[in-house]
Amino acid sequence: MLNVFLADDHEVLRAGLSALIDARPGMRVVGQAGTGHETFAGLALQPVDVLVLDLSLPDTNGVDMVRRLRAAYPTLAIVVLTMYPEDQLALALVRSGAAAYLNKGRSSSEVLRAIERVGAGQPYLTDTLSDLALDPAADRAALPHTRLSAREFQMFALLTAGKTISEAGHDMDISPSTASSFVAKIKRKLGVDSVGEIVHYAHRVGLLS
């Protein structure tokens, strides 16, 4: 039996997805949460095989949360189910440890297939993500933040969540000089000159509301 946990701040969406999962042979929903704090608390209560995670939980930066979850639960398979288009965040999230990334416009049957696939220990790539992963030209044409390394992207996520460079470096367990080096690389790749412009970039491309 595949144990699934749902983390999304929309109760109606959780209820609908929970009903679909519980009706599917071989899987069941063992917990639900509407915030990042509730997600970590709920995961600690029982064994979970697959976490279906929305990136827009109200008390956390969902992008950085993927990194934190991978560190805390190395065997947990994470399916990111979000409103953000796959060509904006998917590659970076998969590189950071997500087993699948789906936009909420995907069909319920595809979401269920993705849960089953990652629950069996295999990654799930949508057609859009497969094209991005296999086509270097498409990756080069993507938005600049998609070309950040996993660790650069973690720093980017922390800065856009309001952390200072020092605070972000502490959270990532890196030295101040390494943190500054990451920020310099992020600025260069995004074509900006300050942390404020990094945050402005995130707003401009729709990564922050």
C-alpha cells in the first residue's frame, strides 16, 4: 500500500485529490496539511511514501522546502503539484530533489500516474519537462533562473523569501564567503546588480505573488 500525504493550502483541492487517491487500488491518503509547519509535523507522525506538495504554502518558500524535505526524509518521493508553469521551475525543482513536477492544469489521471511512478522509485517526467531536459537549446532559451545550479537556486529561493545573505548562508550551512559567491553567480546569471533586483526579478516572472 502506497502512503500518500497531501500538502496544499486549498482544502477543496485536497478533498478532491484525496477522494481520487483513496479510490485508487494500492494507495491511500494518510495525512493532509495546509501549511509548511503542518506538513513537517504530519510527516513525523507516520510512514509516508509520497508527498504531493504545492509550492505556495502560506508560511514557507516551497522551493526551499523541497531541499529541506529531501534532507529530513531522504527516501520520501516528492511530487510538486503547483500553479507555476513547468517551463519556469520544473528543471530546478527536479534538480533539487523533486521526483515529479506537474502544473495543476494536468489531468487527475496523470497526477495519479505520477504518484504511482514515484512511489515505485522512478522519476516521472511530463512531456513538457522531458522536452526541456533533453533539448539543450530549450534549456538555454528558458528563463534565467532555470539555469541556476541546485545550490544557487536554494540561495535564490531563500533571498526571495526575505532572508539576508547571512541568514541564507546560515540556513544552507555554508561560509559567508561561499554565500557571497553564490549570490554573485546568481546576479550574473539573472543579469541583475543587487539582492533587491533578485527579488524584483522573482516578482516579474511570477515566482512571487
